[in-house]
Amino acid sequence: MNRRISGWFAIIFTLLAVQAVLFAQPDAKPLVLQEMTWTDVRDYVAKNDMVILPLGSTEQHGPQLPLGTDFILATDISKLISARTGVVVAPVLLAGYSLYHSGFPGTLSLKSETIAEVLFETAQMLMKYGFRRFLIFNYHGGNSLAQQTVIHRINQETEATAVAIGVGGPLEGGEEEAFMDWHAGVGETSLVLYLEPQLVRMDRAEKPVMHFTPQMEKLAELAKKDPDVEAAWGSLFGVPAETQKGGSSRELSSNGIWSLGDPQTATREKGRKIVQETVDRVVKFIAAWDQAKVRR
Ligand SMILES: [Zn+2]
């Protein structure tokens, strides 16, 4: 290569480099383990040891939302956090513990011990490569026990550390509920409308007829005077039909939605607000955790 040509190459290269800097959006794209190469992971762990493990479910979400709602929400929100922080997301399981929803077709369920075991083995694999800080992002109430178990095991049995974010963790976000809106109701419909609108069948969204057993009614009445009684009420709610306590999803709700609200009032804007609050909160948490890290 003669000098003139190499000079041109230098100019073109410089222009390309300047363009790359000007148009690069280093935090616009999420880092998802399955989309990375092994060299990407090698380079990542050289500078960061954090990973987000999303945890959701494949279970009925009323006639209007997809079975994968919780998996999709956990993964989508984790990706938004990744895009803002550069932390890797590693989705492992599509299903969670959802036996109490199995009166509605399509629901999958894994035992809490199975989920915790799969996540723990996953964490052990990731530790081999240098991952040391685990954020278990759970978006399904039924997984709380599995989430706690895997966090306990990582913290007690390994040199890595783990924390809960999302449901069942200290970073549980969102507004205070105005009414019981626990499953596939106004909140979740709004979230899916915001993140994956093409998956919502709004024409099928209708208020469920909720049915509580006489014992639940009595406990709810007593809980108005003494909030401690709510614990007893909660223990009857969301349990498999086989327990014969009348607390399975199919027995409680006519269409699978658990809400006293009307899902027709769900909006993208409500969903955007919840997602924004959750993402902001976790981004802040990650920054603080990073700041506290003592480099060895
Ligand atoms: Zn859900």
C-alpha cells in the first residue's frame, strides 16, 4: 500500500470512527445472554460481574392476555433495565409455580424446588465465568418461595451474592392498589398493552365474577377491623383445587382474572407508568450496588 492510499484509508477510518462515536447508543440495546457470543461474555465479565435472571410463568391470564404474560413482562422489563445499565439478562425458565391456575387450559407449572434448583445450577454455571452478583427479577407471585430459596442458597453456599427484585423482593414497585387487582386485571393488562400491544385481545377483556367461600367472606369481614386477619384470608387464596379449600383460580374467578376492577379501563399510559417506575428504581439500585463494590 503506498503512502497516498494509506493516507486515504486513515481519513476514511477516522471518519468512520467519528461517526461511530456520534451515532453509537451504548445503552440503547439490551444485552441478552442467548444473543451474545462466548467472546462477548468473556469481554463482559472482564469488566462487570452482574447478571439479571428474569423469572415469570406460563399460566392463564384471563381471556385477553397471553399465557406467557409473566415471562414476557419479566423479560421485557429486564431488557429495559439492561439497556439502561449494560447489565446482562439471562432468561432461563418459561414456566413458574402456577398449579392453582391449572383449572384453565395451557397453564404450566413447576415445583418451587425444581425452579430453585434450575436457577441455582444456572447461577453456578455463570459463576464459572466470573459472574458474582445476581439480580433475581421475579414477576410472578407464585415464584416467591423459589426466588427466596435460590437467593438464600447463592448467599449462603457460594462466594457470589444475590438479591431479589420485582415481586417478593424489597424492590417491589408500582402504585398502591386501589382495589384487589392481582392477576390479569387492570394493572397487568395495562403492562402488556404498553410492552406487547399486539398480544392483547381487548375485545375479550371483561370483569370477572369473583366467588369467595363463606369462610373467606367471614375473614374478609373480620379483617376490616383487624388487618392481621388478612393473613388467614391470604392462606386460603390461590391454592390448588386438590386442597378442597375453594381457593383455586377456576373456583375464584369466572374467567381467570383476579380483580374487582374492570380490565376495560386498562391503558398503555398506566402500563408505561408502572414500567417506568420499576425500571427507574432498579437502575438506581444497580448504580448504588455498583458504587458500593470494592474492587479487588
Ligand atoms: Zn401475571
